[in-house]
Amino acid sequence: MIIIMEPGASAEQVHDVEEEIRRIGLRPFLNPGVERKVIAVLGEVDVTKAALVGHFSMYAGVARVELISDLWKLCSRGYHPENSIVQVGDVAFGAEKIVVIAGPCSVESREQTLEIAEQVKEMGASLLRGGAFKPRSSPYSFQGLGEQGLKFLAEARERTGLPVVTEVMDTHEIVLVAEYADVLQIGARNMQNYSLLKAVGHSGRAVLLKRGMGSRVKDLLMSAEYILSEGNPDVILCERGITTFEDSTRNTTDINAIPVLKHWTHLPVVLDPSHSTGVWRYVAPVACAGVACGADGIIVEVHNDPQRAMSDGMQSLKYDNFKSLMSQVGRIAEAVGRTS
Ligand code: PEP
Ligand code: MN
């Protein structure tokens, strides 16, 4: 349920409604929007729903009360009609500029991390990516450098000024990863790890939430709702491809998900064409398709020596291909009224 206040509702009227929501055992969440204030009512309302609509409609300053039947509320455009901007340092996700996050799949060494960071910065990336804790399908594959990897990322940030995006896989590692990272990545395999989602809701860091390979757009939004409802509004959604019967690529880019998400939610949306295709040659064209469809940014794997990469070499771009991707994406951005 959402309560939409009159444009001129006073702070006291908003306060009275919030107090009443608390009194009946529910939780108010205020969107202090520019044009109108909206209060989401969170909690189990069930059979009392209809009566509550009448009850709150009578409060002074209330324009109308609407039931939201979806299982996500804070993510919805009804609660927050304007696009949300997630600010990470100087970078704004969801604004006019298309944000490019680039870097290796895994942090492998100090030299590799610093070199890639400097190169992608030079070519126009706005954030550095790199995994220190890696969710590998096999326990015998490289698992990441752990804290040492986080230190290399932090040093790369110091040198280049690029904020760092890196994955956190376990609730116990959030404090450690948040100490070094600017954005916490929740990987596809953990999209429905609800304790992890709740915990990053208290991390004080923006979260890049990747869609699970077998999850619907709806499931992604319900996962985002876990983070938002814990009080962290800084969630960036990521389409990274889903599992289908098609096996010519690693995953299938669900390009439809981008306009669907932009319709249903105010949260910024980025596309990961590296994991969605799994093949370096398809990364740039699919990145362009994502930007053409309304994505607010892309996250791309770039490596100094893809053939020797410790993970995801097949889908990692060499520098010259990344440079060409940047120029193609720039032209598409301009064609759809964005900047790069
Ligand atoms: C990654 O970003 O390297 C990664 C493991 O992504 P995903 O969780 O989408 O597979
Ligand atoms: Mn990867």
C-alpha cells in the first residue's frame, strides 16, 4: 500500500500519517519526492488492506491511497516515480551519462590490477571492477586472492581515482570488503541469498545486484526490495544473461529485461555483456544494444592478457577492443539522448 500526499501537505501531516502507520504495527517508508511525498506502508497487511485504504484516505493532507499488488514496493515506480540516482563518489548511476565499469574478472596480481586500472581509466571507464572473492562453479578453480586482492584494488583506486566494484559472497566478509570497496557486487549465484541481501542493506555501501541466471525480472526486484527495506536505497540492478536452451553463447542476454526494468522500477540498470555472451567478440555489439535499450551503464571484463586470465579469459576484451567498444557505445549513447 502507498499513501500519496497532496502536493502541499505539511511536514506535520506527513508525520501524523507515519505515526499512525507505526501505531498499527506497520512500517512507513517516506519518499520525499520533489513533486509529492509518497509513504510506502510495509508489513503484512493482508485482510485488513481494504479497511486501511479507507482509514488513511481520511487523514489530512492525503491525496489518495493505492494498493500495490506486486511483492516489491520500494522498488516500484508507484512509490518513486522519478529515476533514482545512485551516487558513487563523483559517478552518478541513472543520470544522463552512461557509466562504464571495466576491469578483470579476477584480481590476479598487483601489477595486473594496476595496469588494467590505468588503461581502462585512460580509455574512459568510470569505475574499476575485479573479483577478490570469486564464486567459481568448481571448488578446484581459482577462488580469488581474498583480502590481498582487495588491497590491490584499493591501491589501483588511489592511483587512478576510479571507485572499486567487487563481489562479496558471505555475510561474514561484508565488513572486510566494505572497508576497501565503493560498491558491493552481489553475484548471480547469490541473488536469492536473503541473509546476504539483508546484511548489505546495512553495509553503508552501494550495491550492484546481479540477476540470477535462472531468475525472473520479478525475482530480481524482490531481491532488491530486501536491500531497500533494510534502509539502503543505493541499489544498481544488473542484467547478466540467463540460462536458456541456446548454447551458442554462455548465457542469453535478456535484452527485454532492460526496458521492463526501466518501466517497473526507478533503480538504475546496467548490462553485463561479458557474462551474458561469454565470448569477447559479441561483447561490444551487445553492449551497444543494451545502451540503445535504455541501460544506464555497462560492466565489462577487460584483461591485459586474456589467454592467460585465471577466469573468464574467453569473454575478456583486450585493450584495443575495449577502446573500440567505448567509441561505439559513445555513438549509441548520443543517438538515444545520453552522454558518455
Ligand atoms: C563476475 O562478475 O565476475 C561474476 C562472477 O558474475 P556473475 O555473478 O554474473 O556470474
Ligand atoms: Mn567473470
